[in-house]
Amino acid sequence: MDIIFLQEVKIQTILGVPEWERMQPQTVVLDIELAMPHSRSCQSDAIEDTIDYGRIVARMRERLAEKSFRLVEALAEDLAQMIMGEFGTPWIKIRVAKPGILPGVKQLGVVIERGQKTNN
């Protein structure tokens, strides 16, 4: 199985439970791994045979500009379902971190994994 990864993608969004957190956008940091539906791009060297990670980042930015979430868990689930549905990946792992929200805590967040890893 081939996996594409995107590390430390920083996106501004409205996220949080307390009202003070929702007053203005904050930065979330995303680490994403996703399985390729097939491995043709390794032989073809063609963008059409892979998942365009630039499009994934653009879609995540659009999505998080459109929607707000109270919980990092809901944000992670929404992005996972969007990416799986729009880009055809059979498996995804997303880590969502909120840096500097709690005193003395560098980051807090969640990691979710959806779908099935397959050998192709």
C-alpha cells in the first residue's frame, strides 16, 4: 500500500467550546496520512494517477473557512469524510492539534483513523 502524507498543515478556523475561543479564528495543525487507491502513479509518473495533495490542502482550507466546530473530534471526522468521499482514499489517519490553548500545554488534540488499509 502506498501512503501520501501531509505534515504540519496550518489552517485558520473557528474552533472551541468556550465563547472566548470562538471570537476569532485560531490556527490548527494537521498531520494527515492517506492510502492511495492504487499504485499506478509509481510507474506512470502522471498526476492523474495519484491523489493531488495540493487539491487536498486547498479543499481543507475551503472547508474550514466555511464551517466551524466546537470539538477537534468533529473537525477531524468532517475532514476525514470529506477527503475519503472527494478523493477516493480507502484509508485515512488525521491528527488535529490546537497549539497553545492551555497554559503549560504545547498542543492538544485528537488522532482518528477511518477506512481500511489495503494492499494494492
